[in-house]
Amino acid sequence: MKIINLHGKIGKEFGERWELDVASIIEGMRAIEANTGRFFQYLTKNREENKTFSYKIEAKNSNFITIKIIIQR
């Protein structure tokens, strides 16, 4: 189980907290895409506007990994 926290505009757009039964960050991002149908489009649009995203693993224990995704200029 992973907890993915989306911060700022991306969190407002897609929801700030996702609890997903995934094995990796990219699998979590694919799960958000599968549930929204526009997550990757949003990231691509922001890249075209010279914005990037970053992720940070904030906490890790045997059951959960918390990941923070931020869009930045």
C-alpha cells in the first residue's frame, strides 16, 4: 500500500491524498491516470509550459510509503 500526496494545484485538480495498492511510484501514477483519465495529460501540459514535477519519499514503514508529488516552475 502506498500513500501518494499531491500538493498545490495538482492536489486541487486530482485530490490531495491517494491510498493505492501499488508496488512503485510509477505504478501509483498510472493508477491515478486510470482513475482520472487525465493525470498524464496534466503533467505533459505543465511540462510544455516549462514546469516540472518532483517526488519525495517522506515516510516509509512496513505497510505504507508516503510519496509527495509537487509541480514546480
